[in-house]
Amino acid sequence: MDHLQEIMAGATVIRLSVGPLSTNCYLVQSGRDLMLVDPGLVLNRELIEVVTLVEETKGKLRWIVCTHGHVDHVSGADAILRQFPDAVFAMDPREAAIARDPSASFAMQLRSPFVLQAVPSPLAAGQEIAIGTITYRVATIPGHTAASTVLIASDHAFVGDTLFAGSIGRTSDPVSCELLVAGIRSTLLSLPADTRLFPGHGIPTTVGQELATNPWF
Ligand SMILES: [Zn+2]
């Protein structure tokens, strides 16, 4: 599994590409605290890789957060939670409902047997997630899904499938598309230009780069 590491203010971000759709799963370390974002793991070797990475940090996995309920972002959540039962597994309840519905999560369409078993702690806009020395602000951007979650720190953000480098997340109708574009504008593109954005697929980008080059904005 290939992974890249970036040093941000107060945190190290490791990006792992997992599953058949090359989903970005992020392991974030601040001090001795760790957070895992979008555990879309499918294979046992992917699970072993994450467990090994966590063990190598000598830190403690505090949080497992899913940005939304699509199978490629959630499929490893139950297995990770079994390995780290003390971690808090959190996602928006509307997204957890998607992860329990094989049609809505696209598990059925992708011929995956996945149905979320764990009951996550509810995550809501305005909430804060603290690990080590940094705090993530939770915000919601509807459009790709009903309640896609983004996590915003001082110099970076995890944006799930809302925004990609040069593109935006898939939507099912024009109203959702308008909602998504408006939400990205107000919640993400209003951040400082050098804010690093870590999307659910593909390479990281920045607010300034998207304002300058993304055809949607
Ligand atoms: Zn998605």
C-alpha cells in the first residue's frame, strides 16, 4: 500500500490509498493521539498496515471518523474498531444510516457484502474533535450525500468527497449540485488560501489552487 506523509501545524498526516476505488484513508497524529479518517479498508493486508502504522507511532488511536456513509469510506470501520475498541467511532447519524443501507452506500452496486454493524457516536456541525495539540472543527456540506462531514484545523482540512483537486463530488441531481457548490464556497473556499485540503480520492490541494484552477469556482 502506498502512503504519503505531510507535516502540518501540530499534526502529521499519513495518506493511505485503500480499497478498489483508491479511497484516501488518513492517519493523523498529534502528540501521542491518533485519528483515523475514512477507514475504507477492504483487504486484510490493509487492516494489518493500518494496525502496524498505529503501533509504530507508539500513540493511541482516539478517534475513527467517517466523512460520509459511502461503502468505500466506511467498509473497514467495524474491523478497525475491533482492533482498537477504546477509540471513539464517530459519524453523522444521517451518514451512518446510509452505511447501513447497501443500496444507498453503493455496497450493492459494487458487489460488496458490507453493512455497517457498529453504532457510531453522533457527529454534528459545530462539534470539535481534539487530538494532541490540535482541534478540528466539524462542519457539514450537503450535496454529495445528505450530511457529508468535513474536519477543519488551522492549516488543513479533511473534505471527504465534497471537493477534489480540480473537481467536485458526484451529485445525483441539479439541486444537490447547487447545494454542494454553495457549501464548498462558504465552508472551504472561505478558509485561508494556503489551507491544505485532503480529499477522499486523489491528490491533496489547497484553497488557493482550487479558487485559481477548479472550473466549478
Ligand atoms: Zn462518496
